[in-house]
Amino acid sequence: MSRLKQDYLTLRKEFSAVPNHQAISITITKIANLLFCTPRNAKNIISKMIEAKLLEYQGGVGRGNASTIVFLRSLEDVVLDEAKSLAASGKIEEGFKLVKEYGSIHTSTQLIEWVGSLFGYTISKSEHEIKEMIRLPIYRDINTLDPAKCFYRLDSHMVKQIFDRLVDYDAERNEVTAKIAHNWKVNDDYTVWTFYLRKGILFHDGNDLTSQDVIYTFNRLKEKHPLQQWIVENIVSINRKNNYSIVFKLKNPNCIFPQFLAYIPTSIVSKSKQDPIGSGSYMVKEYHPGKCRLSAFQQYYFGRPHIDIVELLHIPQSEENGELKDLMLQVRTGEELTKREAGWQEQESFLAGCVVLTFNLNKNGPLKELFLRKAISYFIDRRQLLFDLGEPRFSPAESFELKLKTTLTDRDFSIIDGKENLKQTKYNGESLSLYTYKRHEDDAKWISAQLRTHGINIEPIILSWQDMQNPDVQNKADMILFEAVLGEGEVQFIELMQSGYSFIHNHLDEISKEKIDIEIRNIMSIPDINVRNQRVKGIEQLLKNESLLTFLVHKSVATSSHPSLKGVKINEKGWVDFKEIWFDQEADSEG
């Protein structure tokens, strides 16, 4: 918002009871005091307001005599226009703050209705083309579109739309499929992997994708992104046989190496640009906090998307912002402030993974005691948490893995065992910090209240998603509450154990890290997936036996979509792939 409009709102708020076109008397000194400026600057500001047709002004005759002002626009009219302008540019939260400061309940209601009208499907026609656009709400901001910096699911989902990888991972069939590489082979001991690239793949800037870009991508990870070393530390060398074939040599055998290459941080970026450029189905047209606008990539080698433009706007998570309606597509993670629409298509997915509470074993304090960590786990009644807080929580968790048959039984809850363990500690009521982000705020407060009844004092601290990635913040936290999702194969479990972005990894003590690292290295050398899975369960059991973390509940993700929107399917990120959705206008007209 311009300074001129800000000054007008300040003046208009002072005289909000005065109708438009009614003259009032005021001295230039009072105007200067209201605007915190000199009388000379006040006169300049008034002149600009006259030019902008915000008011009329008649100066007083003689020094100190009152002047006359006539306001031409009401306070609420200007506030609403400015708030709409902010919202349209992706600054929805700023728009609501402006209304809260200067507007009324009526203005707030008008803004909510207008913001709701932004979302959904639109079509624009010209003489030569038809453009289809869908605008969707998100209830957390996008932190990064750089594949190498991805950890959160929404960021990874967005990167997946913009960048491609050498291979993809099919979560439903639990297998790696071709993508940029159309084929690959491996030697007998799983230490040399050769990949063959498709010809004719273009980056969004028009440059060809070749093996040189693959080498650049992995060198970039190795040299510039230390938190992602878990992906590349086993790679000894990457050799280019020609423009369309490349050889990876590994230190240790890795039977699941293609799964690593399907992981989002390994998305191939162009060597010719400083900022990452992708080759995916959509390219970035506009991106800043609060707004991301994607445009279909016409030359996409896997087939052009159906929807021409996808735009996402960040809706601040506040009850004051009311409820949005008729959004066309709603991804339900528990953060949204919307109700299900009657007659809409509902789809629910029970993603593998669960809400986890980590214990910071690198911080001196009460949680160094195993018995206190065990007591905390025993005292949490996961079943009651489900009943009290409801959806999207649907089952107590006793491991990362989602059981085929879910149950409401909580075998880890025992007040008797909790009291017995607490007796064996030196804990004396010290306050323990529990850090989390908005999505898990209710869970954090519930846990705090429950543990307080047993004499354990937990202070929930709610931070932004971005602040939670700050190493200093993680080091300061006694505990971190977050959702660990394992929908992308074995490598996602390895990320939780080894990534520098992982809350679990960053809170493990060095001895536990070393044990887990050795076991993961052994697991990767085993060709039999069933044996690997058993060994992974062994690591889970270590985490649980030593109370290095505690498992809490499983949460679901659901979508609600208009019957005319087709191709809606929840992916392994808990979102919907934009490339696959399309609008059936006949179904819309029938509805």
C-alpha cells in the first residue's frame, strides 16, 4: 500500500464518523500531528490527496486559522480496495491485517467473500486460444522452490510439478519407473549404475537436458548443500559416457540407489543458470511469499498439462478470516477453514507415517534421562487425543508404518508405568519446550495439558514452517512435534534418519546416529526387500526401546472437488498432481 493511502486512512480513521462530502474544520498543525510530519510536509501530502481525488481542501486565511476538508471516500471503501489489491497480489494476510486495523466487521465479511471468489476454475477466450486457469488456496506458505532445499511436503510437491528426476517412484506399486532416464543397469555388486537419458528433453529456458546437467545437479548437492549429504555421500564419481548416458560409481553397495535418484532433492537442474531451472510439466511465472503462479510447459516431453495456469495463494490460518466456499478443489490436511460441499467428490488417503515427538538428546537437561522420556510416552493417551481433537487424526500410532487394520487401541499408554518411570528420575518440574508449527498446535496444547496433570511441565511454542528449519531453533527445543510421512519408499525413512533437515536426525545423540548409520549402510546392500523391511523395523525398535522419540497418531489427507474437475488423485505428497487434472465443461453444465 502506498504511503499516501496509509496517510489518508490515518486521517479518515480520525474522522470516521464524518460522512463523505461533509466539510469539517481542521488546522494544518493538527493534520501534521496526526501524520507525524512537519506542517510543510502535511501541505504536500494534502496536495497529493487532492490530485488522487481522495479529498477536497480549502486552506484557512491567515496564520493558524482553520482550514476545511471534505472527504470524498469513506474509510471502509478505501480499506476494502487496498485489502483486495493486497490479496490479489498474494498478500492475503496483510489484507486481513489492514481490515482489522482500519475496518469493521462488515468490511471483514466483504473481504472474506471477495477472497473466496478468487478461487476455483476460470476460462478466458481470445481469437486464437482458450486459457484454462485454476486458483487454489494453501494454508501454509511455500518455503522454497529449490529442489536441494526441500524437506516439507508442500515444497516437495511444488518442486515435483516444476522439475523432473532421472526416475520416478510409484508408491502404489512400490517400484521405480522411467522418467528422464528411459533405462538403466547395474553391475553384480550394486556399486556401478548406468543410466540412459531420453533425447530431446528441454528445460524451461529452451536448453537441451544432457548428462552434463545431471553431473552439475549432483555436484551442486555435494558442494553447496551440506544438509543433503546423506543423498550423495556414497557416490565416488559420476562419469559422462556421452550426452545421453551417465555412470555412477558408489563406495558401498546400494540396491535401492534408483530410489535415491527418484527423490525430490535430486531433481535435475540446468547447468546454464544460477537459479534452478527445471524441465517439469509446469514452469514458474511468478513466485513470492504468499503467491505462486505456474504455467503449463508446452514442450513437456511426457505430454502437456491440461490446465494452462495453476495459481496458489496462501490463506493465513486464523479463525478471524472466516470460511471460504466454492473452491473447486480443496486439499484437506486439517488446516483449512472450509466445510465440505454437498454433492462434491470426496477422496481420502491414509498416508504412511505418523505424528512424532522427538527428544533433544544433544541438549543438557532433564530429557537426558531415559526414564523421563519413557514416562512422557506412557502418560500420553493417544486414544483420548483422537476423541478430543478428531479428524484428520484417525488411529493411535506405535510405529511409522500404518497398519493394514487400524485400531483405537493404544498399547503404549499406561499411567502406572508412567508414574513408575517418573519416580526414578531427578525431574523436579522444570519447564520443557515443545516446538511445532501451526498444523500441530492443537496436538501440542493437548499434550501439554495431559502431561501437566502428571507433574510434567511442557511449554508449546508455535513457529512458522521456515523458522522450524533454523538449526538454532532445533538446538534450543527440548522436543519437536511434527508429522513424518513415509509414502515414497525406503529412502524416505533413510532421510528421516540421516538428513540434515530432519528433526529426528538433529535430535539424536551421536552414539545413536552412528548405530543407525551403520545399520542403514548394511540395509542398502541387501537385495531382498523383505529382509530390508525387517531390518528397518529393527531401527524403529531401537528408537522406541531407547525412547529416542515417541509415536503419537496417524493423520489422513483428503480432497474435496467439484464433480466437473477430473483427474483428482492424492499423490505420495498428500497433494494432487496438477498435470493430471482437467475440467469437464459438459459435467459442469449438467450440474
